[in-house]
Amino acid sequence: MSQSIDALREAALAALGSIHDNDGLSAWRAQYLGRRGAVSGLFGTIGSLPKAERAIFGKRVNALQGELRQAFEGREALIQSQRLARELEEGEIDISLPAQPRRRGGIHPSTRTHREFQQIWAEMGFQVFQSRDVEEDEFNFTLLNLPPHHPARDMQDTFYTTDPRVLLRTHTSPGQIRAMRALGAGGSKPIRVILPGMCYRQEQVTARSEIQFTQVEGLAVGRNIRMSDLKGTIAEFAKRMYSPDARVRYRASYFPFTEPSMEVDVECFLCGGAGCRVCKYTGWLEIAGSGMVHPEVLRNGGYDPSEWSGFAFGMGPERITMLKHGIQDIRYFWGNDLRFLQQF
Amino acid sequence: MLVPITWLREYVDIEVPVELLAERLTLAGLEVAHLRYIGLPQATVPGLVMPRSDHLVWERDKLLLGRIVEVKAHPNADRLVMALVEYGGGELEQCVTGAPNLFEYKDQGEISPPLWCALALEGATVWDGHSDKPRRATLKGRELRGIYNKSMVCSEKELGISDEHEGVILMDHDERFVAGMALADVLGDVLLDIEFTPNLARCLSMVGVAREVAAILGTEMRYPAYDFLAEGAPIAEQVAIDIREPALNPRFTLTLLRDTKVRQSPFWLRHRLKLIGQRPRNNIVDVTNYITFELGQPLHAFDYDKLCQRAGGLPTIITRLPQPGEQLETLDGEARALGAETILVADTAGALSLGGVIGGGETEISAETQNVLLESAAWNNISIRKTLREQKVHTEASARFSRGVHPSQAILGCQRGIELMRQLGGGTIASGVLDNYPAPPPAPTVALPIARVRQLLGMEVALADAAAVLRRLEFEVAIEGDVMLATAPDFRLDISADAVVGQADLIEEIARIIGYDQIPDTIMADEMPPQRENTAVLTEERIRDILAAQGLYEVINYRFTSRESEAQLLPAGAPMPAADSYVEIANPAASERNVLRRTLLGNMLENVVNNGRYQASQQLFEIGKVYLGGGALLPQEPQRLGIFLTGARAQPWWQEESPAPPMDFYDLKGVLENVLAALHIEDFRYERGTQPSLHPGRSADLLVAGERIGSFGEIHPQVAARFKLTAAPALYGEFAVAPLMRQQRRLHKVAALPTRPAVLEDIALIVRADMPAGAVEAVIRQAGGRLLKEVTLFDVYMGEPIPPGKKSLAYALTFQDDARTLTDKNAAKIRKKIIGAARHRLNAELRS
């Protein structure tokens, strides 16, 4: 009888070795390990054996059954792994084909810079105060210590409306007066605001100058605001906006609404101060005009300038955006060419 | 203004390199925009970054001061001469040259007085005088028409002084000249190109700049001599002054030089004027220009005899306002009609010049002039500014008077000018100066406690140091305890008599001379105002983010447009806004930008048309102001949100077999509803659109909390056609931002996630074709009650087998109960209720 077990093993394993797919595997399992399969058949013959051989025979058939099951599982695993490998190979795609064009959308570069400014200044306690574009001559000039015919009015070519009392603001500074009057409670409360907004000047539109541009003005008024505070505050802004070790320098300048007045330069962040085309080989980039609020302006805002002081500064986000991104033409900003906007 | 360092050094010693001086001036508020080198090398200053200059540096051993001893004819050429030039050690160099200005000396023997020139020896590098473009050339020996030549007498162009190449440089004799000196020590220079802010009117001269240099460097100022040799008859017997408007003409002075000669100015004077960009004319006019630039006090010279002729005797100079209709022909040949506010210099016969601006032609200096009457006056700067605006004329005189020249300077200019004229042209100066100065302004004295300086600057400044700075700036300073009493020098108009403003004026002077870099950086110690978020700004930024996240690009446009452009946005027959509802620009940049926009649509249409040239599918938005005028002095400036969509819903892609369909009304509606959803605005509804720029049947108005805040939809076909936007629907919406800000819910409740399974049911209803889907959905929702969580329309169908005039609307319904698990039976019951309501209220039938 032992021959029949050996023969079956031999036949079964040989058959299994030539199987390459699931159907073959199923058929093989039915033929050898199924309820009516060959191994079951051997179990069925146990009864016909002499009693003394039954136990041994049974043990051997059991062993055969275990051996065939194991062989089957091994073969099954092999076939599956081969199939998976084949499927993976066949499923390969051309990863260099173009992506599906998803619409990305984008925020205008000017807005992006304004957001950066607003965030930095908010962290330093300066909140946004919005003021109007169409202004009275009085707010844009006279209350800012620029009476009619003042020579400094020549510094700004103004768009006037058909009502000579009304113009398009040439700078965000008239917002200083409005902020002081709105928030200062009759010259009794300190103020820290920034005033972002569109400004207008009657200029030739070129790659370097526009008839409209945005500004961000900052204003701090208090009982003890010092010029050293202005310097410290601007230096802190430069650190946050440009780099933690940005050097800043100050040049004396003139704005009718501040005194003393200073221009603020930051070390050129493109060449590290070594001199390049962008900084005109000076190592410095002008980033702001600033100064201590002029006593007349404090008065016009409702404050007593012998008791109160303040500082103010103004910056041009477009210019800073241009420097940062190497934009050569300011007209890109309001041109709204998607090929420009999509680069942000 | 161009400031030659050689000229500046007449008034102040400068021990530092000019590059460092430029930096110090710039930091102190006199911005040196550019340095122009003439012959001298550019110095490197440690720590100072400068643009490299590409000028010609004169080699000290090859470019020399030469003395032209004799000029001989060239044996073989009429157009050439040979100059024998001494250049030290008694050696003579023979230079062959074609310089026309040497021909007058040809074969005249030894030249006396000595004539000096710029001599380039063999091997020297100069600019090629014949090249149009800057090109360097090195001198080599060669034959010129048979005469060997290895050196050159140079023109200004060859040395890089100017573009002049007509003749060679010929200098008048000067005691300091020695043949063979390095030319760099004679003509070498650096020009500082200084830009002056309006407060620096006092600096618009060499002396003005020198004062600043002296204060900055802490050195002494050397003023020019103001004394003059007056040997003639008293001036008062020869001319009179009559000031009729002392407010406009606070001072008028006159001097007289008799029997002088009008001729070419000497080399030094012509050279200086040319360096600073002025054209030399004759010795008299050149002196008036020279003093204008030296002292900042403009002068005007009259031909005295012409004045006498006009007066028929002794002239009286009158300063007055014009008579109605009065005219004057000025030096520039313009016949000018004079406005009522133009201050004139006149005589009894009529107007002579525009005071402080430009002279008249009739009494100007000519080659025949013998007697010169010199005017040096002071003018009110505002009055001058009005004249400039009216007459559209700008002169060096008006540039100074319009910014403000202190009347104290008039007498100095008069004295210095007349003496210089005498020295250059000869003659006799009348005794005395006729000086009419009715009301000299008091010099302001400011009381400045040192504590105020320290407090405002945030810096420890010693009283003595602050006072020293002011004294360097020529303030008179008395010290009383801790207070400085500082009196402004007589050339300054910018120090206020107001106690607090005057203090600020002085503190600025102290800070800028000490240097702003000396002030420490501090953190504000002052009370911090309460911090309030600006909700309007935050909402706007939120909306921007929502729209960008949906694939829209933000645009920012000009706020300018024209009424005609805005009319293009309306279909024929639609009424335009009233004319006065526009803010109109009096001096527009262009006629198509002469009013401020009342809508964002015009700009955005332009954007879409421009971008459409290369991008068919566009999604844009803008948040910006519109300007609604009318009535009040200032317009309303509400913030608006504009959204523009057009083109294919998706961009073409290789996996899509056919192009995506164009976006339509519902795409825009989807963008809008995402905005509303993100702001948690739930109380909104739509009504049929009323905005005339939009297609009346394909647009809607948005009402938020009952308020109509904007419209959206397809652009009116007539408008779209004007802009050639007909390939795909052009979709536009414009909304007021403020109501969105007010109605947004900044703190909204979050619903708990459902724990019970939902039951899904579909339902298709057949209704009248013109039944709004919104009405059907409303009935479904109402009948469905609280267990009906979602209603999604997934099909709209017309045509077989639906009867004509009807349509089928198919909805997916989601039923869910948070408290229990719904059975199909529960759902069927609600469904039945919905069908019943639809049948009853909409006359709808269930599609089987």
C-alpha cells in the first residue's frame, strides 16, 4: 500500500509543478485534496486494511495530505507573486505625460506684499486704519504743513478734481490727520496705526513711475515717542521683512509733515551690500521715508505738540515687490497680464 | 546742482576724500546723486560702496600744463600749425595741430602774456577727439604732413571735460601756473551732483554748500570778500528806487559801474560756468550768473544808458504789479501777457523785467554797453511761484527766489557782483549802494531746553555739544541754565518763530549734523493703545483667499476711466449715471482716464480682452473701490467685489477627448455660493437680475438679509459684442463688500457628525417647463421636514417621453434622523408626503 502513497505523491507534485494559473490550482486541489480527491480516496481504503496496518497507513496518508497542502500553498503564493509582478509591470504609465491642468488661482503681488507688511506691523502693535482716496486739498496738504503754494507741493504732481478743493491723495499721509481725529479722542489717546492704500500722481507712466501706486504709512503718537523709537521700530521691521541681520541706515531728508525727517535705506538684500546693478552700486536700497511727526501736524490732529510726540513712516510696496522679484517694469502691476499674475 | 570740488574749496578746507564728503553730505540731507570725475582718480574709501567711474584719469607725468611759446606755420599744410610748447626744464615740444583757435597766433613771434595749454606727451592716454563714441587713444609718434609729431595740445573733449572739440584749451595766465605742472592739479576736478529738498533753499549755491560742509566737517568757513572799490559819484544821484509792494519785494538794491568794457570773460570764469552747465556770454552777464551760483543771490544787470534814454533823464526803478493788459517781451523773446499778481521791475516808461524771474529784452547788456546798473533784490517766494505757474518759465534766478532767498543776501550779491564786474571789465563804481529795505524781518530766536532735545531724540546729548553744532551752523547761541537761546543766522528762512516748531527745527539740525547713526535704536516705552482687529480688512483678505482657492486670479486695476468707457458697459437705451455722479479729474493723464470708475466692470472687461489674446479661459476677481459722487464734497468710496469668468470650464488636456464646455451662469453662481458659504452667510436669496449691463434673462440679484448687494450673470449680449466676447458666455458679478462683512458669521456652530445611517431615495418630478427649480426645491424641503437632510438636483430633462411644455427634475434625497435609525418605511412615508405636496402645490407629477 505504501507504493500507492508514494505514487500519488509523485504524481501530485509533478502535476502541481506544471500549474501556472488559478484555474489549474483549483483543479489540482479538487483532484488531490478535495472531498472526492485522491487523498480522500486513500483515507477511504483504510477500512479495508488489516487492523495492525491501519494506524500506520492512516498516519502516512495524513502526512501526505499535509505535505500536499503545503506544496499547494507554496505554489499558490508563487503564482500570485508572479502575477502581481506581471500586473505591476504591465500597469506602468508614462510619468512624463502632462499633469491635468488644475486651476491654481492667485493673490496679486501687491496684495501679497501688503499682507506681509500688515502682519509684521500687527505683531508690533500697529493696526490697519483705512482712509479715503479722494481727499480734500486741506487734508492732503494744508493740514500736513503744506499750505497753498508751499514749495514742497512741487514734489508731488497732483491730480485735482474739477472741484479745486478736492484731489486724489498723493500719499497716504492725509490718513494721519483722519486717524488722529478718529482715534485720538481729542488728542488724549495714544495711536499706533498703519495706513495702506492707493495713491495717485500726475506723472508720465514709464517702467519706473506710475500714476497710481500703493503706499503704507505708519503712525505712532504718544506722550513719549522718541526718534530712537522710530529707529528701533524700523530696524525691527527690516529684520522681519528682509533678514534677521539686515543693516539699516538713515539719511537726513525733508518731508513737510515730519521733523526731523529721514530716509531709510536697508542693506541691499540682493548683493548683501557689496554693490550691484539694482542698488546702483551703493549697497543700499531706499525703503522708507520717515520722521518725527511735525508739531503742526500733531496740532492739526488735535494733540498738543509740547506734550505729545509721534513718528511716521511711509513705504512703497510695489517698489519692494519689484526689488524682491527682480521686476523691471512697474506697469506690470496694474496691467493684470495673467502671464505675470500666474508667476506668484 | 553741480558743485565742482575745486570751486567749493575756495570757501572751505576739505581734508577728506571727495567720496567720503559726498557720503557725509548725503547722510546730512544734501543728496549727492552722482560724482563726475574730471581727470582725477576715483578714491576707494573703506566701508563705502560706490559705482565704478569709467572716466579718463590724467597721467600725472604725461598730461601736463604747457606754455605755448610760439605758433609757427606748418611748412606743408595751410590747415595745420606747429605750437612750440614749454613743459618744464626749458624743454620745448613741437605739436602739430589744426586747432582753429591757435591760428591767430601763427607767425606772431613769442606770445605774451603767456598762453597756457593742456599738453599730452607721447604715450599719454586721452579720449579720441574724432570718435562719436567714447574711445580711448594712446599718443604715438608719427609724421603729420612731413613733420614728426609725438605729442598733442588737447581739446576739452580729448580730456573728458566736455564735448567741445572745436579748438584746444587755452588758459589765461595765472600766477600759480608753472610749465610742466601735472594737468590734474590745474584742471582736475570732481563735480558733486547734489539734489536739494525744498527746505534747503539756502544751499543752492557754492557758499551754501560750503557752509554745510564746514558744519559737517567742523571746519572754518571762508566767505568771499564783499568790499568793493567805489570811486564814482554817489549812486543816489544817478538812480532812484520806488518799491510799491514791499510784501512781494521786501528789498531792492542797486549799484552802478561806469565806463566798463563788455567782452569775453577770462578762462577761469568761463570754465567754472561751463562745468556747472552754464553757457558763458560776456563778462557782465557771466558775473550775474556766477554770483547766482556762488552766493545763491541772483542778480540782474541793466544797460544804464538805455534806462536813461527811456526815462529822458535819471531813471527811477519801480517795482509794482502790472496794469491791466500790460505786456513785456522777455530775454527769451517771448511777448508775455502779465497776470495781475506778477511783480514787475519797471521804470517810468513801463515794465523792464519779471521781478526775480527773467529780464526784458530792451534794457539787456549788449556788446556796446558801457554803464551797468546792477540789481540785487529780494522777492516773496510765493509770489514768484505764482508767476512761474502763470508764465511757465524757469530760470536759475526763479529756481532760487521761488524756494526763498533771505533779503539779507541782496546787499552781499550787489557788492560782490559789482566789484567782480569792475575787476573783469574795468570802470568806476558809483559810491554807495542804493538799498531800499523797508522792513527787515526779525531773526527768530528759539528757546530750546536740552531736555527737549534728549526727549525727542531719545539720546543723551550734552548741552555744550548741542550748542556747538548750532554754532557750527552759524546760529548765535546763548545758554541760560539748561536752555539754549538760538538765533538763526541771517541767511536762513526755515527756522520758525513758533516756540514748538522752532524747537523741532533746531532739533533736526542737531540730529542731522551729529548724525542719525548716533541715535540709539529703542523699543517704544510709551503706552500701547488697545489692539483692535480691522474686520473690514480681514474680511476682504478672507474673500481673496476663498476666490484664489477656487482658481481665480486677483487683478488690481486703474481706478480711472471715462464716461464714454462706462457708457460702453450699458446696452443701448439704458440710462447713464448723472453727470455729477462721477468724480472728474481736472488734469487727467489721458482723456480716457478723466473720471474715477463707478463700477469694476470696465477694467475687468479690458483685462479679459487683453488676456484673451493668449488665454481663452479666464477666472479673475478684483476687490477695490468705486467712487460715487454727487452732492457731498467728497464721494462715497465703497469697496466692491468683481468676479469675471469666461471660457472653458477646464483647460484642454490629452486625456479628455473633447474640449470642456464653456462656463455659464451656474459656474459663477457656484463661485459666489462658495464665498457665501465660507463666510457662513445663510440668509441670502436671488431675484431676477436688474443690472442693465447683464443679460436680463440670465442674471440674478443677490439679496443678503433682504438687502440687494449685487448682481451677477451673463454680460448683456450687446455689451459683450462690443468687446468681441461672443465665443463663450462672459460672466460677471459685482457685489458690495461691506454687507458681506456685516452679515458674515465669524463664530458659527459646528454640527455633530451623524451617528445613524442615512436612507437615500431618488425622485423625479414632471412640472411646467417654466417652473423655477428653486420653487420645486422649496416645496420638497418644506414637505420633507427636518429628516430630509439633503436635496440634490441631478437631472433636468425635456423631450420624449416628457410631454411638451413640461420638464422632468430628478432629485437625490437624503433622509436621516440623528436620534434613531430610519427604516425604508419611514423614508417612503416622507417621500410620499413630498410627492403629495408637489402634486398639490406645483401640479407636479411623479415620473415613473
